[in-house]
Amino acid sequence: MNKKTVSDVRVRGKRVLVRVDFNVPLDDEGRITDDRRITESLRTISHLRAQGARVILASHFGRPGGKVKEELRLDPVAARLSELLRAPVRKLSDCAGPEVEAAVAAMKDGDVVLLENLRFHPEEEANDDRFARSLAALADLYVNDAFGTAHRAHASTVGVARYLPAVAGFLMEKELVYLSRALESPTRPFVAILGGKKVSDKIGVIRNLLTKADALLIGGAMTYTFLRARGHQAGASLVEEDKIDLARSLMEEAAQRKVVFHLPEDVVVADRFAEDAAHKIVPAQAIPPGWMGMDIGPRAAEAYGRIIREAGTVLWNGPMGVFEFPVFAGGTREVAKAMAESSAVTIVGGGDSAAAVEQLGLADRMTHISTGGGASLEFMEGRELPGVAVLLDK
């Protein structure tokens, strides 16, 4: 990685604005149900504190649409972060204005404050220059440790870097190192696993991976568009009719590039989209009329598992089926299990795949789990992320 990090700058006595991604899930009682995004930021925050910086944390939370929403205040995050740091974290009532400026001016070396939800201000997502300047005026240095928002050109990810020296935090560095290494210099065989609903969501990813991977394993609802492209019927499965020709051309390109393109040999189908639906296992090329594909089948899961266990690098983005329904979670579970048992470098590309690995209790057996869903997808497409591009080069 050719970007400067917090290791490359002196921070003692400096006010450091750190963009973090504390967009964590809450239950109905307002309690955090998964604090991984907070724990992943601890290394950067602790390093800055130990070096005598005054740490000003900035995050979005949910989608308030530019308005103050009480249920989307960051108080639960501040409380949890304080527990994890074993140090007080002062949560401010806004992220700009005289009160915030006064609170920051009163900070001492090693102090931590958390600004209120950035997206309470519509200027954040609009990358408004005045708002960016007001954030930048709080600090002497900017650190982006929020890979999950690096694909967004917002005031707190791009705008502030026009006014402050900008470097990467340790989490941002880790994300870029692992994802770059997988795409540019993987230990081979390099196996990419792609699931999810739509081929259209993954066109750029597939095209880029066809130039880098040795094998692609396909699962999720996108399977059925590819099956149709091979001339098979898909019953009532989700099929993007306008993407069948594209799916065919992607498989032809894979063949030309000698990339093995795997579709499941069997699938689990249901008579309706419901957890308690009638279901059965059928060959992938023989889905009955009126039935819909909900998961890859056991033979496919076994075959995919065998390929994964023999790989040198595995990159996974997207579940194999409707894993939120336990009866249709078998394919996703077997893929995650095979990755956990593999000696390969295993990278989970955020979003639903990361949630599945966490649910299955296998997170600590993966080499790296990305904290960015959309950001990791765009990175896998080979696109430059705006929040990375603005950071200082080494």
C-alpha cells in the first residue's frame, strides 16, 4: 500500500479528526448487537491516544436523511467505546458549531470525543465545502479509518482532505493490504466465490475477477440467470431476463481466459418464498415449474468445499442462498466451514457474507473479514475509492 498511515506522522499534542465507521446494528431496545466495527477501530484510537493525540471521532449512523432522529444518536456507541477503551469518551450533541469547537478546544492529550451523527446534516452526503471546512477546522490532521465509507465522496471522507493532511488508519491499511494482495498477487489457486441476488450487481466484479482468478464459484439467486443462459429452465426462481445474454458472454469470456466457471449441480427449491415453505433438492438443470431456487444443494456444497480446501487464496462475496432462513442456509454454512478449515488466505468481502460468518461463529477462523460491503465490492471491481484517493502518498 502506497498511502501514508498514522505510523508515518507525529501526533503528540495534535487534534486528530478520525473518520470511523460506527454504523453498528441495534436491537429494539437500542442495544448494540454486533460491535465489530467498533472493536476494529480500537487499534487506531489506542495508538493515537498513546502517542498523545487529542482524538476527535466522526461517524455516520443509519440513514437519517439529513435530519435529527433521536433513535439514531450515537450515545450507545460512545458508551460501548468507553467500555472497550476503559477510558471516558465524551459524546457531543452535534458535529459542528460553537459548542463543538469549545469542547474540542478544552481537550487534553489522550482525550477522546465522539461527534454526533454526521448525517444529521444534509451537507455531509452532499460533500458541501462549508461543512467540510467546519469539520476540518476542529483538527490539525485527518485520519480515515472507515473503509466501509471510502467509496462515498462525502464531506467527512473526501471534503476534509482538501484542508488537512490526510492519512490512513490501521483498519483502512489492513483492508487495502489484504484486498490488494488478493487481487494483485494471490497465492494460487485463487478461487473467488460470488453469491447474492443479481448478476447486474456483480458485473464489474465478475469482469475484473475473470482477469485474476483461477476459478469462480457461483451461488445465490444470480445462479438462475446463469442457468438460463446455459439453456436450462429455472422455474419460478429470480431471473434477470435482460441479463441472460450478458451472463452467457461472461461464461464465454471465462472459457476463453481458461477460468473455471462453476455453477451448482443441484439446488434446494421451494414452492414459495417463506421459511416454512415446502422444499426439496433437485438437479440444477431440472427445476420444476412453479418452484424457486433458495440455496445450492448438498452435492454443490460438497464440490465447492473441495475446491475451497485446495485453494491458496479464497475471496468470498455474497451468500449461497436465503441464509436468513435456517432451512436454506446449508450452502452458505458449508462454504464458510470449508473456508475456516482451509489453509488458504481467506477473505470475506463484507455485507451479508460477513454477517453469515459472524452468525456461524467462524469469524475468528478467517484471515480477513472486510468491514465494507459496497466499498469492498467497488474495490473488487478495480475502481479507485474516493476516500482512499485523497490520502497522502508515501
